[in-house]
Amino acid sequence: MDQNEAFISAVQTATLERFETTHKAPSNIALVKYWGKYASQIPANPSISFTLSEAHTSSRLLFEKASKAEVRVLYQGEPKHEFEPKVVQFLERIRLYCPFLNEYKITIDTSNTFPHSSGIASSASGMAALAMGIVTLEQKLGGIAKEAMAQKASFLARLGSGSAARSIEGPIVSWGEHHELEQSSDLYATKFERPHEIFKTYQDTILIVHKGAKKVSSTVGHDLMNNHPYKDARFEQAQTHMSSLVSALKKGNVESFIRIVESEALSLHAMMMTSNPYFVLMEPQTLEVIKKIWEYREMTETPVCFTLDAGANVHLLYPEAEKEKVHAFIEDELKSYCEDGFFIHDHCGEGAV
């Protein structure tokens, strides 16, 4: 039996007429970036991320036994038909592993604490919350033990959005096979064991310089890696950065952490700028914020750094001990670059609940 077959549920038919469950799943911010994938959402390189807390999706799932499978998606109580194709595609991908879903009409009512499609991994938190709800139903049907739920939820979430695999647990999670992480897998994410204390409570203030939808979907961005002239060098760089970052996270080496994380952020955007077709995902304010962060770090020796997702918004990372000082810096120097002065103070969290 291969590893995929191990995730096929023992429950073939539904025995509950109606079941309702609500899950909150956080976004995550990759430190080493996942960019490029193979069939079945297998990553071209390993990644590692901070699980966030305040930036999350809440999803109420109602399963009702029906003669045929259906899905209805609401956003904050209102029908959101444009979300449905992606959810339908996800459910089709996971039916082999959750055959009991064939007998349910599913209503999903979801909401985010952050702007949708703006580069804060809303697909990650949304798919993670959905996967947790489905695995909770499976557990109620007697098909899975509680201790196996997180791994299967991560496996399922990956099939909806690759980075969603990393939103099930926290505070630091890796996904993708890497020789220095014994339990690592391409099929699901695993919790990073025994990080240094300083990284368990790391802070992330998300500076929203652009609230609108990002210019390029993640799916398109990943596909651009297939024929990218620098893809082999990028995948090799990611492997090297993983090794260095694993060491930094274990030893509490903040200086090394800063160097790797910022290099990864800029590498991600460099790959988009050198793809065919090419894209610039940053806004002018993004660059201004980065320059301000560098100036502040040099002047004050405060260990702040930035990372970016596949969008214009800036994640400002810093140790919890620096919170008061950095919050003042944000108010004084960075808030003016945020659209409508909007930012989210966040921190490492423990994953889906």
C-alpha cells in the first residue's frame, strides 16, 4: 500500500443524517518559500513557515444527507458563487480519500479577518478550515482516530491549496521532504520540533499596502516555474536555505534568520520578474517600507526584518521582546504607507481549532 492509499477512509457510507461543525484556521507566512509544484500538489522544493493567529478564516460546515452531493458557499452569510468552483474542484480531488462525502449536501459559511485575495494566503486558511471540518465529520463517523486527524487534514488541505498543508498546526511548520527534517513529507506538513524559545512567540505585523486582489493567482505563479530559466538554481537555493534556517531556528540565531528570510522574499519576487510572462507584484509603497525597515534596523540595531508573500503586502517580523519599540516604529514610520492606514498585528499561533 502506498502512502496515498493510507489516507483512504475506512468509512464508505454516511451514517449521520446531519452534522455541523465550525473551525478556525490561520493563515501562515512562509519563511522559505514554496514556489513551483508537480502533479497532485507535490512541492518542487521544501518550505517552512510561521503559523499565524489573528489572520484566520472561520468556516461553519453543515453536512446534510442527500441523494446526491452538492455544495453551497456563503461568505459572511451571503451567497458567494464565485468561491464554489474552487471548492467543488477540491471536493472532487479528495472524494477518493473521503467517499462518505458522496452522500452529503455541504453548506459552507466562511469569513476572514483580513482582505481576501490580497496575498495573505486566504486559500491556505480557507482550505485548512474546510479540511478540518471534513476530518471532524470522518472522526464522528468512526473513520479516523483523533491523533491522526491533524495529519490527514494537512494531507487533504494540500490538495486544495499547497500552502494550506502548513495551516493545521503551529507555531512553525515545514512541508516537503528535506534531509535534515526526519519526519518531513511532500504529502503533508509536519510541526517543527524544538525551536528556540525566541521563535515560538515571534511577531508578524502585516502591513496592508494594497487591499485589492493580487495581480497574479498563486496557481499561475507556480505554473510559470515549469519553464523558468532559473528554476534549478532556485530549487537548489531553497534546499540550502532550509538547511541554514533549520539551524537558525534551533539555535536562536536571529541574525542568520533575518538574512535567509529576506533573501527568500526577494528571490520569490525575482522569479516572478524573470518569468515569461513576467510580473511585478510589489507596489511603490512596498519598496518604501522595505527601505524604511533596513534604515531602522541599521540605526537602532533592532532585529526586525521583512518577508513578502506573492503580493504587495509586507510582513514585518520581530521578537516578542521588541514589540513595544517596533509598534511605535510602525505608527511613526510605516503606517502612512498602508492603504487606509490598515495593518494587522499578528504572532505565531498553534494552528486550527
